[in-house]
Amino acid sequence: MSVLSSGPAASDKFTWKQWRILIALGLLHLSRAMGKSLQAPLYPPEAISKGVSAASIGAIFSIYELTVFLMCPFLAKIINRMGYTMSIHLGMLLTGMCYISIGLLDLASSADTFLWVSLTTRMVEAVGTAIVYMSVFAVVLASFPNSVACTYTIIEFCYGCGSVIGPVVGSILLQDTNFMVPFVSVGALMLLVSYLAPCLLPQGLVSSSALGRETDKMNFASVVSSLRITAVQVNMVCIAVTTSVYSFYAPVLQPHLLKFQLSPLEISVTFVLMFGTAMVAMPIAGQISDKFVPGLLLTAIGLVAIFFGSMFIGPAPFVHVKVIWPACAAGLVVAGLGMACVLGGCFVDGISALIEHGYDDDLETFGLMTALFSASYSLGSFVGPFVSGLLYNSLGFRASTYFVLLSTLFALVTILAYVVVGAVEMPPTAPEPGKEVSYESERNVKPTKENPLDIGIDCIYGSAQLFY
């Protein structure tokens, strides 16, 4: 798995120019995570107070991922024309204005106004976030070709820090002020970062010639061919199930936690438990899967952890234990560990499957798996909140967790069927000789004034034209 760990990984290998880029990307991830993590603990109670139903709240959360999934093929071409620096500025500008708009929903006079403005705002926010995500992904591969894994670990750590800071600071502000202040504050921070980050990024980061090309590995036929690989299908199912479980709780966990008589700050900290645990454990899970435990085995272990953790979050109706906050918190932590194992194991196992079926061990394959990974992630994140809102209205929180448990069991059965029974899959399709552009051959291209850092980032735009 050299594609994940090739080259120097120590931070002291970075140049000053790379440090500037890293600081910019860290600020982007930190502020984005602060905003996104505010919504689950703070938004539902405000929506309920305005008369919005749980099903509508679920739709508001799920429309975000659906918009990302549908818009990315079109956004790739827009980014191609604007360039990364301007794209990042525009994406953060849109996202910041959306969070300010969410804060201003405190002034909404009716449930219909609140609902439709929320849906519109979430769709625009999804467009801005997708622009930033796609641009950052390309910047990392273009600027850190020899330390991709190390760089991603650092910026994902920044995202994890933002996910912890956002709910905590937001809850403190909410206690002393009102719903408007936390969202307007984080929106203003994003607007500031939208102007600061481009100042840290070098101009002309990638040439237009690099953006205009697309390797055969990333065309539609090649992606369809990769989807015929049974191991890839299994991993995509597991990713979709895992993200649907995580996003399932976003619109309905806050009302469930009210029965424990927790303060807004305590509720926000509870929300952090699952995602915070997953963010901390995910790099470790990836390393374990890469070096010690087969990815599919780690995925199965993670699904088992999600199943047992989810049993105690409600708890499930058949679990006859007292409904107490410590049991719910412990369930969230265990489920978070399981989520880390699944996502880390699936990504490594998916890349291994592609390599075994004729794809080279290079960053183009890394980009292809990232596209498939992100597509499954978005699908699960769309289904989870949409279903939870509907089930919460009709069944309540505890009974609705059957969806989580049954989905997890379905993923485990899928793995079992793949391992024990086996599946009939298409013959491996190797890239046609003479057509593939090797990343290794492009790595040695030296930047020039006419062609700065043109190092084969086609995998980003090939994947973006198909998936998130």
C-alpha cells in the first residue's frame, strides 16, 4: 500500500511554501467543521420551537448530501475554469453566508418560512462545501506528492478539532445569548477565512493544461469496470451503512437527550462523542488495516461495534436496561470506534481490491477509490437523516433504532456472503497498454513558470466528474 504511505511523512520535510499551504488548508477544515458540527445539537430544538416536524428536519439534513452528490459533476468544470484559489474563496464565501442565514432564521415568523429557507440554505451550503472539498483534495495531491498520508492526517486532525470546538463554543454562546449568535459568529469566521486562506496559497498552483486532461483510469467506463469488482461493492455497502448510521442521529438525538435533563453544553458534548471518537481513531484504524489486520476483517469488527454500541444509545426496545445518560454516552463511543474501523478498513481494502484487479499502485487509483468512497459516504449520509425523521415521527426514538441495527446486520451478512459463499464477478479489467498515464512518471516533472506544479492531478477531476 505504498500509495498511502510513500515518501517522507515527517513534518520537518515540508518547505516553507508547503507549510503556508498546510496552514491555509487547516484553517479551512477547522472553520468548516466548527460550522457543520453546530447544526446537529443546536438546530433541531430551534426548528421544533418554530413548529417544524421531525420528518422535515430529517429532510433538511439529508438534502445537503443529495445536493453534493448531484452537483459535483458540474462543479468540477467550474473549478477547472476558475482555478483552486478562486474556487476555495468562492466556496468558503458561500458557506459562510449560509451559516449567517441559518442564524437569521431565529427571526422567521412561520414554520413554512423556516422550512423553505432552511432547505434553500442547506443546498447552497452543500455547493460551497463541495467546491472547497474538491479543491482542497486536488491541492493536497499537487502540493504534497510525497507525503499525502501525513498531510491528510494533519488536516483531518484540524477537522476533528473543529468538530469538538464548534458544539462546545456554540453551546456556551447559546446559553448566554440566542440561536442567532453561534451561527452568525461561525459564518463570520468562514468569511474571514475565505479571504485569508487564498493569501496563503500560492498563485497559479496548477496549470490549465493539467486540469484539461483526464486519464483513462478515471473515465466513466473505467469506473463502471471498478464497480463490477465484488470486493469494491461490499466495501461501498459497508461505507454507506456506516455513514447512514452516523447521520441517522443528527436530527433526532437532541430530542432524545432532553429526557436526561442535560444542559445545552452537555448535549453538545454528547454529540461530539461518536464523531470525535471516530476522528481520533480513524488514522489508527487505517494504519492497523494497512499493516496488521485485513481490511475486511477490521470492517466486520467495526460493524459489530456499531451494532452493540447502537443497542445502548436508545437503548433498543429489546434491551431491558435503565434509560440513563452514561449508557447512551458509552454506546456513542463504542459506535464511534466501530465507525473508524469500518471507514479505515474499507478504504484500504478497496484500494487493495483495485490493485489486485489490474490497477496500478499509484495516486490515480487512490483518487478512484476516493471517488467511490465519497459516493457511498454521500448516499449513506442522505438516507440516514431522511429515514430517522420519518421513523421518529411514527415510532419514537427507541423503536426507530431498529433501522440502525438491521442496516448493520445487513452489512455483516453481505461480508459473510462474500467471504463464505463467494460471489460471481466480472474478470479483472486491466488498463489498456500504452494508454494509462503513470503517476510515477509524472512525479518527476519539474515546475516551471509556464507550468507550475503540473504533476498529474487528473485523478481529482476524473473522480469529481462522477462522484463527490
